[in-house]
Amino acid sequence: MPDNYLIQIVAAESTPEKDAAFEKWYTEKHVPMLFGFPGVKKASRYRLQGESKGSSRYLTFYEFESAADLEAFPKSRAYLNAIADFEKMKDKVAFTMRWTGVYELIRSWQR
């Protein structure tokens, strides 16, 4: 694993009525569109278990191997196309972005 391994986390919500549409769109269209940028090495999605006040129901982790890839990502055709599609679909799938942030790996442990 590179020393400068980075993740971008996106915390999102949907409504219970539109969860299935949100999941289908995010899994089958949004993430594959973002994989059009070769600097995105891995994407992982998580759903909150139980209830936790102030927590987002969904987290997506996009993994990058370099700061250069992460910097180029928002300027890439893949990203711009995915954002245009997001703008078109966000109301249909009740997508609300709660927050996003970029984190650099400090240390990793493995059993």
C-alpha cells in the first residue's frame, strides 16, 4: 500500500420510500461512472446499522493511491458526467449529501 493512500468519504441520505431506487442508481450507475476515472482504485459502501443520532445512513469510501489522482478527479470527464447525472437524479432517488471529506492514511493494522 502506498504511503500516501487517500480516501474520500461521502456521507449521504435517502428516504425510506426511495431507498431501493437510491441503492439501484448508486450501485449500478453512479459508482460505475466514477470508475471511468482510473485514479479511483476502490469504492466501498456502508449502511448504518441501528440508529445513531447525527449519523448518516450511508457512507461511501472512494480510495486513491496519490494526491495527484485525488486532485485530478473533480476535473475528470468521468466525475463531471457523474455529477451531471447526480443533478438529474438526486430528487428521483432522494439523495442528500450530508458531508464529504478527504482523509490520508496514517497507519493501518491487520490481524
